[in-house]
Amino acid sequence: MSLDIALATLADHDDAYPVYRAAMAEDNPRGPVFSRLSFDCFVTDPFPGQISERYLARLDGTAVGLARIEAPVLENTDVANIDVIVTPEFRRRGFGRELFAYAVERASRLGRTKLHCATMYDVEGCPPAPAAPAAFARSLGFEPALPEIARQLEIAEVDEAVLDRMLAEAWTRAEGYDVVQWLGVPPDDLIDDVAYLDGRLFSDAPTGDLDIEPEKVTPDRVREREESLIVRGRKTVHTGVVHSASGKLVCWTTICLDPELNNGQALQFITLVDPDHRGHRLGTIAKIENLRRARREDPAIARITTWNAAANGYMIAINEAMGFRPAWGGMEWQRAL
Ligand SMILES: CC(C)(COP(=O)(O)OP(=O)(O)OC[C@H]1O[C@@H](n2cnc3c(N)ncnc32)[C@H](O)[C@@H]1OP(=O)(O)O)[C@@H](O)C(=O)NCCC(=O)NCCS
């Protein structure tokens, strides 16, 4: 029996969203999920800077799987990110492979020559990952390129006395710096510096063997990205550190809340310190102050998830000291189309 695969419209989402949630519940029940609003926005308000398509597979009218393609249009225009999901009870019947082949055909028509995908993966220090995703990626000819570890902080287990001590110790190294906070789109006097720091992420954070071109981040792109999160009902909480003498923002971190989900989930996004200002514990200060601000913004936060390249020692050390613990391994894979 073969699948009926078609571009998912908003009207299909009543069938497509349960496929996504069933797969997440099976594979990574503690992992963060997209709200229905965020899921719908892939059709109604796609993220800027990429072609974003989602295909729904039906078997005799029943939705059994999804394939998502993201094709960046400003940089990495040779790359397509492909993600395939099959409803747990319909797995191991070749549907994943069929959806993938469909997505590859589409990526090829978009002129892409490189494919990337991301899966859970066994990484030392984390509970074992489900076997299927990595086996699936390998069977399709992908090579592992960048191992990452997701860590989670259980808010109920946060030790405020430890954070107080970390902050006090950090400030002894951070004379001449001030903390600044904002929600959503950065204020006009900071947005250029935010764009600069954001643009450094690719060159500063380890990218392993992943063949990827850094984003040219502009203030307009920062604004657009924040606006597209607002449309999704998300709320971003930002803490920066300003170098008093120059007035420059030299450190920045973000936590993203999703009140639409109402499940206490929060995501740690970027944390970056300008290389000229490293060694002053600014990352520690920003992360702790941002955690506290995020909890004031949403007292119902229960768990924060963060991702780091397995090789990113400094960031991991700060996270571990704050109480983040390894939750699952992830792998970024790549292959030629
Ligand atoms: C990975 C996933 C999409 C596979 O879907 P599926 O329909 O079961 O895959 P297929 O039946 O087409 O399997 C294709 C090949 O993948 C490999 N594979 C899939 N599941 C496997 C498992 N549990 N153990 C070992 N190998 C497995 C096999 O090589 C298989 O070929 P074979 O059956 O001829 O041996 C599905 O498990 C899933 O939705 N997982 C969660 C989402 C995810 O991680 N997606 C991967 C990101 S692209």
C-alpha cells in the first residue's frame, strides 16, 4: 500500500499536529514541543530567511507521517534541512524512507545539493537514545557531523544559594560592566550590538564537521526573528552586559517562554560573550540574572532546555554549575544530495 503525500495546508493541521505530538511523546517525552500555534505558523507565518514546507503522508486517509523541509535563502543556499516523523504505530513499514525520498526530490527541485538532518543520538553521560533515528539517518547515507547534548534545568531543584554564590564570585571579576534586560525586540540603542553578537555565534560556537556558512545577521533580521516569535505567542527574555567605558553590549543571553503551551517549558537560546571581554564571568552573570528575570516573567516555568555542542566546555561548565543536567544526545548529520 503506498502513501498519499501532499503539501500540508492549514486545514490538514488537525491531522498533522497529532502525528507530531504522538512521535514526540514516544521518542522524547521530556523534550520541548511546538504549540499548535507555532505549528500552524509554519504555514501562516514562516520564519524569515527560509523556504519552509511540510508534507503530510496519509495511508487510506489516515495521517501517518510528516516530512519538513527548510531551505535557507540568504546563506547556505545549497543546503536543505530535512526532518521526517512517522507515527509510532506505523513505523518500520518503509514510510519514513518513502517520505524522505519525497522530501529529497523536493529539495533537489529547490536546487539544493547538501542535506542536513538532526536526530537523537547516544552520547556519553545521557540516558540511552531510541535506536531508530540514528539508524534511519545512517541507512539513508548521512554521516555524523556535530554531536550535541541537551541539558535540562528542573526549576524545582534550583539552589538559589548556589546561584547567589556564583553571582557574588562573578562580580568580583566584572568591574566596569552593567546588566541590561529587555523583552522581545531589542531596544534601538542595543540592536546593532545584538546583531553583531548573534552573527558571531557560528564562528564562536563549535560546529564540528558540519559544513555550514555563518549567517550575516543584520538589525533587520534580529527584529524580524523576534517579531516572528511574537506571532507564535512566544515571549523572549533577554539579559545583556554592557561595558560601561565603551557603552557596548558585550554579552547577551535569551530564554524563550511559550505561554501557549501552558506546560512550564522554556528554551535557552543563544549565550555569547564578545571575545575581547571573556574571562570576566559575564556569561555566568547574564545567565543567572536572565533565569531570575524569566522566572519573574513566568512564575510557572518548570524546566529549561539548552543545547550545547559536546565540545563547548566553557558553556557547559556554567550550565552544570547552575544545575543543568544532561538529558539526551543529539546529532547533526549531513550528506550530499
Ligand atoms: C526515524 C523514523 C522517521 C523512521 O521511520 P520508519 O517509517 O519507521 O522508517 P522506515 O521503515 O522507512 O525505515 C528505514 C530504515 O531506517 C532504519 N531503521 C528505522 N527504524 C529502525 C529501528 N528501530 N532500528 C534499527 N533501524 C531502523 C532501517 O535501516 C530501516 O530500513 P529496514 O527496515 O529495511 O531495515 C521514525 O522512527 C521516527 O519518526 N522517529 C522520530 C523522528 C526522528 O527522529 N526522525 C529522524 C529525523 S530525519
